[in-house]
Amino acid sequence: MHPPASTSRALFASVGLMAAILVATTIVACDSDEATAPKPPTFVATLNGASEVPAKAVAGTGAATIVKEGGTYTYTVTFS
């Protein structure tokens, strides 16, 4: 006996859908093989009396940022 036509169509549709999903995910996964360089290491510090050891009650505050690119360090320090 032959299976009903609707069962064959459903099976064919399911296989077609799975194939389409497989092709779409492969395309998305292989979309771009361009390597991106990592960002340079960045160090950030908040400057205040509470961070001192021992802690000090002072009004001054500030911030420091240091970025290392290759063999060069660039820094920014702000204070008040």
C-alpha cells in the first residue's frame, strides 16, 4: 500500500524546512571571516581620599585613565 499523499507532502515540507534552516545558519556562521584587532588595554582609577590607605577625609577627587598601545602608554589625569 502507498502512504497517503498528505503524509508524503508533510514529510517533504519538513525536510525542505530543515534544509533551509541548515543553509541559512551556515550562511550566517560564515558571513564574515575578517579578523578584528582587540582593543588596547585600558586602566581606569578613581582618585579620592576614601581610597587611600589609611583612608583620609579630603575634599580632592580625580580620575586617571591609562591606555597601552604597543609600546606607548597614553594617560589622562583629571583632578579638583
